[in-house]
Amino acid sequence: TLHRSTPVSYYLDGCHGNFWRENILVALRRRPLNIFYIYLGSSKEGGAGAVDEDDFIKAFTDVPTVQIYSSRELEETLNKIREILSDDKHDWDQRTNALKKVRSLLVAGAAQYDGFFQHLRLLDGAFKLSAKDLRSQVVREACITVAHLSTVLGNKFDHGAEAIVPTLFNLVPNSAKVMATSGCAAIRFIIRHTHVPRLIPLITSNCTSKSVAVRRRSFEFLDLLLQEWQTHSLERHAAVLVETIKKGIHDADAEARVEARKAYLGLRNHFPSEAETLYNSLEPPYQRSLQTYLKNSGSIASLPQSDRSSSSSQESLNRPLSSKWSAASPASLAGRVSGSSKSVPSLGTLQRSRSDIDVNAAAGAKARHAAGQTAGAGRLSAAGLPPGSYASLGKGNIFTIQGNIF
């Protein structure tokens, strides 16, 4: 509630970010009433109506308390839940309560009873139908329930996870925030807790979706998978992972490319040789983009040696000359140069060849060479250097040694 009689600074001092300040100022200017209400929106990253993993964790145990007295009672309860969830004609409130009942049974220790997993597999179709429901509340409860099952059961939820993940991916591009974010959160929980190799093709196949939102999320999920899973769970699909990440690096969407680069870093931690082969197969612009990301993430040192040659060669020019050359006298240096087929740097500063050379100096050197001048004391002539030396590189490759241009 805002009062026009209260100074604006009173409200603005407690606001963080331009969004809140602008909304308050607009409301204060436009509303003529002394007291009015203003909706500032949600502070969640996904916007109004979005849910995140923290919301899921709270909802896992925010359910009615039940007690299980026997396996027979548990079976009867699960059969009743399946009957309600398998028929979308039931009231949506009944269906949400049935989904919460599944979580109540988990909290009560249903996984310890014989026959639970058999009945759980019979619920796969009911969970899929609930995740496709038009009611956002039903979809949200379905996503929370499968996420809870994955968290509690781990790899024992393999069949259920494989059945529900394609339906969860269909929620990602949904315009309703609560549905889209619920689907994404459920997929993250499944990736973290149910490490089943059969899930990998389900994720990689969505990395080439026509929907930009799906591709972005798919590479994000792939990155999470490469962070959370052990290498032995990935080996069977290593080739698919490499090909998928390569396509992501070439993706038309900038955000999808960023997520694919993150996934590349995870791939390299599991399969270094395959990651190096992938890097070498990229075009130079994509290699540079990947190099920049790896440098910013502190991983540039692990790049293949050949890919750091451009930077290391420049560093070698800036290093001090070795003790071998520093101990030599100018006279001995000149003798070595004249008697060797290789060009030798002097004690002076060695400069990389450049195309923007001093034209007058180059013309003078060429004229002296044409006139057949011999080298004086402390000077070296380009004519004294054999073919294959720096002088044979042409005008664009002139080096400066002790003030002379060659």
C-alpha cells in the first residue's frame, strides 16, 4: 500500500533495481487516489508464476501425513491413485490430491515395501497424462511428484524417468511459466538423481529441436548431466555427445552456443581425446569463441599444444635471450651469422615482420644491394646471407639487427 502523502524517497530507499523504482514512480504519478495497491511482479528468475528447485524441495514434504500398516493396504492405495490419475474426467482437485498422496506414501516409507516398484511402473501412464493436463496446478504437482520419486529412488526410478522425460520436454516451450519451469525443474532433478544411460538420447535428440527455447534448455541439461554423471555411464553414448555438442557450437542461437560451450568443458573432463578431436574439427572462428570461453573459465591451459602456438610464439619473442647469446661478443656474433645458413638474432630487440615497413629505408637497402656494396664494420649485408634466410623472404619480412634493415 502506497500513500501519496508519504515522500517518494521513503519507498525508493528500500527498493533494489530499476524495475521496482520505475513501477513505483509510474504508479505514484498516475493514480489520483490517496491509497492504492501496486503489483510489482515476482522476484523469481523465470518471472511471475515461475517455480524453481527450492519450491520443489519444499513441496516434497509439504503433504498430508499418512501411515502404511501393510503391503496390502499400500497396494490398494496405489490402485486407487492410478484409477483417479488415469481418468482426466475426474475433478482436477482430486487429481492433485492423488499426486500429493504419492509423495505422502514416499515420506511414509513406501519404497521399503514389497510390490511398490511393480505398482509404480503401472503409474507411468498416469504420470504422463497428468503432465499433459491443461490445468497448470495438475502439471505442477505431477512434476513435483516425479522429481520426488527420482530423488528418493535414484536409479531405481529408471523406467519411470525414461517414460516421463519426453513429456517433460514438451512443457519447456509452454507459454505458461508455471508449466515450463515445472518441467525444467523436474528434468534437472531426474538428471541429478537417476543416472541411466537411456536418458542421454532423449536429451540429445532435443538439442536439434526447432524450438529455440528447447535447444537452449537441452544444452543446459546436457551440461548438468556431464557435471553430475560418472564417465562409465556416458561411455556408450560418447560419440552422440560429441556430435551433439559440435552442432550446439554451430547453433544459430547465441544462448544455445554458450550452453554448448559449457557442455564442451564437461565433455573434455570425461573424454579428453574426443574433445580435442572435436576442437580441431571446428572452423577458426568457432575455435576462437571456444578459446575465449575456456580462457574466461580458467581452462585455457588444457587446450591442445598446437592451438596455443599463436600466443606462445609471441611470448617467445618477449622472453630474455638465452645465456648462450648474452655471453657472446658482437664480433663473434657477426662471425656466426656470416658462416651459417640460418639467420641469427642479435643482442638488440627482435621484432616480428610487418607489412607497414619504412619504405625509404627499404628502398635504400635495395639500392645498396644493387650497387654491390660490401658490409662495413659492425654491419651485415643482405647479400651475405644465403637463400632460405630472412633476406629471401622479400620486402614484407625485413628484420632490424643493430640498426640495419635486411
